[in-house]
Amino acid sequence: MPAATGLLLAAGAGRRMGTPKALLRDDAGVSFLARSVDVLVQGGCVDVVVVLGAQAADAKALLTQSHPDPSLRVVVAEDWAEGMGASLRAGLAELAGAAPVTTCALVSLVDLPDVGPAVVRRVLARLGSRPDVLGRAWYDGVPGHPTLLGRDHWTGIVDTARGDRGARDYLAEHPPVLVECGDLATGRDVDTADDLRL
């Protein structure tokens, strides 16, 4: 399995949800945060960096309960309120300065309840882990996460990641390889309490 570091973005306040999504639990009582980390690990990521922001201390405590492994890295995006761009910049900065050198980051979000390890495995298997890789999951013609960002692209992504757009502007200028995963998941995120009931 290609070597990639999972980068889980979980910093938002979840305003429409009424609580940070990093603090949500599913019907079985499993936290979205714990499940998302497990998906990345079981899908083939060699390690995981989690970016927190809103209520970071509570989210970190929740994560520590489910994943006491000290190798799991947590980064707090101090400017998380700006949007996903701030989380992505914080996560990539952590990876850029860490040893050993990470060649690519598989970026996912904490609010993708039906995206499982099979999606991660397929994206990694199809795209590999070269520093120049750039690709993303595609769900029946709709782009989604996870997104695989090779190290060669990080500077350009950090320079353009603003607000809630994340890497969207960079990917518009540098079209990624698309990996169809619509047979495995919908890729839809959850934004409101009503979404949780679907």
C-alpha cells in the first residue's frame, strides 16, 4: 500500500450543526473524530495528523480517549474561524516541518459518515504516493474527499487556501486525477442535525 499521511480537518465550529462536528457521535456512540481517524488508518495511511480548532481541548480529550497512541499528532489551527483554508494551512505546515519527510497528504474531513476505508484504499491504490501526485475522490460526477496532495503542490495550496475554499482554487488551476468512488459511498458531508437523520 502506498505510504501517505492522513490529514484530518476537524477544526470547524459546526454553526449550522449547533456544535463542532469533531464532538459529534453516531447512533452507536462512536465519535465522528475517532471514526474518521480509523478510516484513514484502516485505509492505508501510515500515520495521521488531526487539525482541531473550535473547542479544541474538548475534541482533543475525546480523541485521546479513543486513540491514546502518542504517534497520533494533533495540531490546533489558531485561526480556525477563518474556515477550511486555515485548517489546511496548519496541517500542511505541520507535515512540511516534520520528520521523516512526508511525500503526500491524504486530506479528509470529519463530517463524511459514509466514506469508509475502502474509499481511502482505492484512492491510494490508484494514485500512489509520489510528491507530484494530485488527485481526489469523485462520487458519480461530484468531486469530494479524500483529496491526495503531493508535497510538490503544498506551497501553491498554502498560498491560495483562504476562507472555506480550502484547496479548491488551486485544484481549479491544476486539475487533479479523479478516482470514481460512487460505488463505495455518497461522499456527502453532514452540515445540520437533519443531515444526521438521512
